[in-house]
Amino acid sequence: MALAKLDAVVLDCPDPRALAGFYADVLGGTVEGDDEWVDLRVPGGPTLAFQRAPGFVPPRWPAADHSQQFHLDLTVPDLDAAEKEALELGARPLDTADRSRSFRVYADPAGHPFCLCAG
């Protein structure tokens, strides 16, 4: 028997509403909250929450001397189409040169790494 159930994955960031909007455009869902804490209720998935963090410093990827802290793997049906849309929404490429791989690495507008993965 599990001790707990995953309720949310929480990302620190400088602007919770803006980052929740980015992920709502990527994943769908509804955004609720205020300037300090915003929940993104994702259909069929766990809640993503965004917490204002004064002095936020984004992770560096890849950097052996700095942990990336975590990253999200987002499954998509078409890597090229998903990449185009993610970049239009404000993502920036981190590791996308090897087009033979089944994933590509990006940073969200606050600097958190995430992967688009072929599904």
C-alpha cells in the first residue's frame, strides 16, 4: 500500500501566472491561483503548480557542477510540429541538434529544462 498519492509537481519561478500560461498552452488545462501560487489542472495528469520564488535562479543544463533539479518529459505525436509550437510559445532549445533521437531538450520561459519525447 502506498504511503501517499502525488498531488502536484511544483516549480519555483519568478512569475507563476506567466509560466502556468506557457504550460497551459503546451499541455491544455485550466489555470487557477494568484500572483504567488498558480495551479494548472492538466486533463488526465497531475497538477502542475507554480510558486513565486524571489531571487529565482534557473537551473543550467547540461552542467556537471550545477544540478538541473528536475525536468519534465512531455510525450508528443510529432516532434517537429511540437518543437515548432513550443518555440513559438517561448521555449528555447537546449539540446536539439541530434534529430535521430526520440527526444529533444528545451527550457521553458523561466529556464526549467523539459523534454519533448516521441510518443
